[in-house]
Amino acid sequence: MDQQKVDEMKKYLEDVSWPARPEDIAKQAENEDAPNDEIQMLKQLPDREYQNPNEVIAEITKRMEEGAAM
């Protein structure tokens, strides 16, 4: 994930109440008018508690590098 995309994603996650699960993270991104493709990526994260935006970005990046369908 390039730096511009990371910065954009972090902007959508600023107001998330951490720790948070994927459904809550995606809901907040939707409230921040994130693009639909980014909301879908968030909804498809493994179902666990994420402690901060960096964990979310790391998981998305890892899945993209592994070629996981997102």
C-alpha cells in the first residue's frame, strides 16, 4: 500500500474508538465518507480487535502482499 493510500486510510480511521473490530472500523470509515472499495477492505479484515490504525494498515498491507482477495 503506497504512502498516499496509507495517509488517506488513516484519515478515515481518526475518530475510531480503539480498540475496535472490523465492523466498527468500517462503519466509522463509512461515516467519514471513505470510498466504497476501502470500506469493503475494512469489512473483510480478520475478525479480531485492532488496537490502532497502524494495526489495520499492517493487516491490509499484509493481505495485499499475500494476494488475498480483498
